[in-house]
Amino acid sequence: MKTLPELKNAPSVKRFDSVLAEDWQTVLLKSLDTLNRLEKDGYVFTRHISRPVAKCIVDGALNNSIINAAINDIREIQEEKDHGQFVFNKLSEVLESFFAVKTANREGGK
Amino acid sequence: MKKGYDFYSKYVNAFSELLLDLQEREVDTKRIDVCANKIRFVSIAKALEKYKTVEALSAKIGIDIELLSDTNDHTKMIACVEGVPYLLGRSSWISISGRIDIYGGGLAALEPDDKAQLINARLAQLGDNLIKVVIVNQKIRAMMSRKYATIPANEVFKQVAEKARERFASTKFVTGFYNHEFAFAQLMFPEVAQKLSEAYGLPEELTPGITVITSDTGHAGVKIVGSWVSPKGRFQQAGTEVYLRHENSNSLEKVLEELPNLFIKYQNMALKLAALMGIEIKFPATVLKKALKELGAGERNAKMLLETLPTNDVTAYDICMELFSLPARLDIAETSRLELEEKIAKAINLDFTKLDNDK
């Protein structure tokens, strides 16, 4: 399982990085972009997951219950067998980010 | 030197002094909307034929002799606005020759009487078209066309500085200046110097700052330039600038909206993009076109971007990401790509809600 700093420094996250954003905001936004792409490309409906998480980023405060609900929703989609391996892998990446953010928040290292 | 003199100018050492001076100047400012054919120019020499002495003429205008002499040294003209005579300030010439369509370099070289006749003929042609006459410190400093939007200099400095403080924690005033043509102020942001220089990959000893230049008379525009200040106090321009002419629907609000585009790397991109996810767009094609137009990135590119934009439930985030993808999708030279990237980066600061209508 990757840590928040590792995820934040990944090349795919770099384009979302900015000086005033906290690491968890940048990493979450990259995950939301992944979810947005899955919906945009017609694979799976994700907006109901993205919206509340986006609000956390805007508010600048991580809300554990929102992240937990998002994790549960993503797992439910993964359990549906008809989405294929590509979607499963992408959703796993998102889950990894959500867990890293949760862990860093619990340890006080945003 | 009296404030009304054409060449009056002042350097100020404190921002509060600049604001106070410009506030006083605003109090001593009149802006009169008048039909063009209600303005008559007359040379001071011609007026003296009637009133015989400078004293009598200055008494008629209600202005002290010194200001009359100052005018006689420069424009040598008086303009009667709906029958009320005003001295014509030197700075007004820019707007008179340019904004009411009197062209030709020879005009300035004419004798005052001929000049007055020519301008009067043009004003008569313009008939009841409205002209905004700006009178500051007892002289006409500008004559603007009806397209002119009033944006007083004191408000520009006050509100730009407030916005800068909100964004850059604190501002340090470097210097300021004003005369009857324009005013400027230089501000630095020392508290955020380290973070900003880090974002731009520049040496830590450089301090970011802005230069605000505005003219509410002749030139009629606002320009705000981002800059890096060296320890020796040398200003060097940093990337893009904000420029807005005082015309049509332009307003100070529009200037303030553009400010986040200065030092655009100094922002919370995640927060801004996440906020865009919550904005539903009703007219994606129109918004995309308007955004490209506003960014100066070519409306013609909308067709290509629309091909990959989702068809349903489009958000401002979707549009912003399409815009961000544009430079990589065009077959253009590297320098053009960098220029386009700089323009497109401003998409994050667009007000997509405002663009979302079918007009």
C-alpha cells in the first residue's frame, strides 16, 4: 500500500499539484479525475461518489465518514462483475489513494 | 506647484498618501455627459480679444490667473461645455485627437484658432452623440466617447491592493506616482516570496510584486504587471499582465476578476478544480466557445474539443479539462504551444456560471 507522499509524487498526480494545496487535496483530486474519466468514457456512474469528496477538498477539511462512504460505494461497484478488469484496476487505484489519505489524516500527517 | 497645473506630478512614499491624494483628486473631479454639439472650443487669444485683459478673462471663467497662464503655455484653448467655460488641460489632447475621431498628425501643429475651428466643425458633425467631459483640478483633462467606462484611479489602487493583501498575506509599498495623465504604484509581497519563488523555480532572493498603472483621463486603461524584484530593487516583468481599457461594459470588477491570473502558479489548484465539479453546465458548446474567446485561444478550436466532451451532465470541470488538453492536441510549433498553455492555464479562473447561457 502506497503512502500519501508517495502517491503525491507520482508522475500522474504532478499535473494536479500546486503550491497552496495540501497533499491530501491533490491526491484526492487525482482520484476524482479518475472516477470522472470512468463515467465520461461510459464505464460506470461515479458522480454520486465524486460530489461529496469534491466538497471535502473545497472545504479544506477531510471528512472520514464521507471517505468511508465513498470507499464502500467503490467496493460495491467492484463487486459487480460486469465492469471488467480495466475498471476494477482503476477503482483499486482510487481506493489506494483514499486509504492513504485516511491513514495520513489519522496519523496527523496531511 | 498647484495641482491644476498641466505638469503637476508627485512621487509618494506611502500607499495611504497615494490613496488620500487620489481620493482628494476624485472629489475635485467632475464628469459631465454632454452632446457633442454643445461643446465649443475657443482659443485663449480669441477670448482675450473679447475680454481684453487676462484678469477679466480669468474672472469670467472663475479661475485664477496662474492656471490661465499655464493653459496659455500649453493647449492655449478654452472649451465651453453647455455655455460654461473651462480651461483645456494638456492631457485632454490624447482623448480629443483620438477618441472623437479627429485624426492626423498635422492637427497638433495647427494654430490654436484653426485647431478650435476644426474641432468645432467635427463636434457639430457628431451632433447629439454624447461625450463625457472629465474635469479635474479645474481643467478639462479628457473628452471621452460614449463608449468610455468610468473607473476612477483611487478605486483601482484601493481595491487592487485589498485583493492583493487577501491573496499574498501582506503588501509592501515600494513607490507611487501620479500626474494628470496616469498614476502608478509598485507593491511587493515579501511574506510569500519563498513559496512563490519555489513555485516558479527562481532564486529565493527575488521578491514577487505588482505594478499597477492606471489612467482615468487620457489613456483610459488599467494595466497590472506581475514582477520579480531583485535585492537591489530592480523590477523584472513576470509572465502575463492584466490590461483592460476603460470602455463599454468593462469595470473594476472585471479587473479584479483577472487578478488571480497574475502569478497563476500561486494557487490551490485542487480546491479550484474540485469546486468546478459542482457546477453543472446547461450549454456546454456555448460555454466552450465563450471560454476559448475569453482566453484568446481561438473559438475555432471548440469543434475539436466538443468531440470529446461528454454529452450528458457536463460540469465546469469537464470543460476546464477539455481546455487544458488543447495545447497537446494541436499540431503547432513549440513556442506557440507554450504561449497557448499560458493562455489556457487561466481557464481555472473563469467564471463558468457567468458564461453558461445561450446568448
